[in-house]
Amino acid sequence: MNLNDSSFVWLVTVLAALSLLVCLVVGPRHRSPGLGKYMTQAVSVVVTLALCFASVGAWLNKENKWYTSWGDLFSAGQHQEVQVQDFGQAPQAPAPQGVTAQVATDVQKNPRSNPLFGSQLKDDAVNGQYVSFNVPGQVSGKTVNVMVWLPANYLENPDTFYPVIMGFPGFPGSAQSYESTFHYGDVLHQKAAEGKMRDAIFVVPEISPGNFDSECVDASNPSADAPMVETFVTQDLVPWVKQNLRAIDDPAAWATNGYSAGGWCATMFTVKHPEIFKFALSQAGYFEPIFSKDQQWRPSGDSAYDLPTIVAQTKPDIGIYFFTSENDDLPKASLKRFQDSLQAPTSLTLSTVPVGGHSAEVWIPGVDHGLDWLAQRSVSFAPAN
């Protein structure tokens, strides 16, 4: 019996209900003298609470597909062998390219002179630091909170420009998950310190605050409550980053990262906008939007966001690193369609582990593997000689 089988979920729910009934009805009528009756009542309360929590967890797991089996539950956080397959363009080591020297503006050189930073910057952030901004979208008409991680040496090197990774959280989820769960800035700092990749800026827009599931799209029928995320990211946020931060102005120096729904966003932006992003790192994303109930922002089967069809038609010169567990069912159907649609120069590296379901325990190692892959594919992210 698998963890997300309806029979298992209902079994746990029924046991929780029966235990609650015993705790409320039978327990208080147990009037035998001595300590025994209190011990019995205490045990019944503990068992009831455990079963109630298990029931809630079972329903949430069924809805979100975190774990599909007992093996997922107990093995997801353990080291697993990664199987790697390549599709489309054969992997190639990055060729050295001529770099156009960029000259930093006064605002870029000295972030403290930029009123947007306020008093956020810390002089003692030896491992890098997070700052946040409310970025107004002059084209999209949306103002979005954006979290930015700056590498440790950013303030010390006013003439140095950096590659950029743009991160997208899953749904439900928030930009802060990259700091609290994935520790993304710490991972970037460690890899740079170990000489595995170059220091990079990390930018995370709050694409789905609360229960708002944008799927990173522009709504078919724009309104004050409808998303314009694609426009905001590509026409508002990217220019804002280039204006206010020392970001290398080259698609090969721009990558996306996302987990689950954020993985869909990461791949979508790279597939549809290769003039901005050259690489995508996806942890168990998908390749066509999956809208939440009552949040159908685009018509079903919309070709504007059907990535398998788009890559077949446009053949973008991009690289995608996709990491998932073999028993995670969420990405499987659209992943197969995407694989079958690939042609050079588009490339896909598919890395899988045996078990783990749709959970952060699987994706955290995937982030690490993805960054190593990125440093091997792009001169801009490769460690400096």
C-alpha cells in the first residue's frame, strides 16, 4: 500500500476518528482507582494526536505528492546514485569567448549610494548577504517583491561584473524558501570558495505570494488581480537588475533555477527567451502550466506556453539541467513530450535518483549537481583560472 493511495489515506483517517472517539467517550468513563486510569487517558490522548497529525499529513501528501512510497519517506534524504542521460545537442565544454568590457556606473559601483538599498547592506557579511526590494513594473504594471543575494566580495570589487541566476520558488512556496530550505546563497558561496564556480548574483522574484498561483504566465485577460509575470520578469526585472547591479550583459551569463512549479518557470523563461537566459536548472518542474483551481489564467492547451511544441518549432540554443526522482509522477508526461521534441542545438541533461517523490529532500542535492553542471557548461559561471 503506497503512501498516496486513497485506501491508505482513508485508513489513517478512520483510525484517527476512532481513536478520537475512544479518547472523548470511553476514556472519561474509565473510573478504576489508582494511577492506571490516568496513564490510560494520557496514552489515548498521545495516540489520538499522533493519528490526527498523521491523517492531516497523509491528505497533504496525497495532494502534493511529496512521498509516493515508504522507501521515499525513509530514503529521500540519503545519498543516492545519480543516473544521467543527455538529449538533443551533445554536451560540449564551453569555448572561450571574447568578453566585451563593461564599465560600471556610479550607482553600480557603490550600492550604498543607491537609495533602493537603504540601510540593508552589511559590511561584515563575509559569506554574502540577502537584500530585498519592491521592484515596480513599468511595463507589466505590477510591483513585485524581489530577494537578491550578493556574493561576499561584491562590495569589495566595484568594477567586477557577475553572472546571474534567477530563482523561482514552487507553489505553495516563497522566495524565502531559497534561503531557509535550500540555503542557496550558502551553496553559491561554498562552491566559489572551493573553486568550483564563479561568484554569482542570485535574484528571486516573489511570483506566487500566499495562495496566488501565477504559473509565471501573462494572463489572457489582464486585470488588477491577474498575473503578468512573464512580462514583469523579462521587461521589468531583467532591465532593473542590469541597471542597479553589476550583472554581465550576456545570455551565457544568465541562468534560471526552479523547483516544482518554479522549475516550470525556470524552463519556460529560458525556452521562450533565449536572448536573455542561456541555461535552466529545474528540480522536478514540468513543461506546460498546471493551474490551480479557480486560477486558470490561460486556456487549456495554450500553444503560447506549450514548451514541447515551442522547442520543436524554434530550436533555441539553450541548455537545460533537469533533476528528479524516478518515482515522481508529476513531471513524467510532459517531460517525455519535451524529450521527444528536442533537436540540436537545444540540449537537455536528465539526472534521476531512484526514490524520493516530489520533495525538497530530493531537490536539495539536485541544486548542487545543477550548479556543477552549469559551471561546466558556461565560461561565465566557470571558476576563474
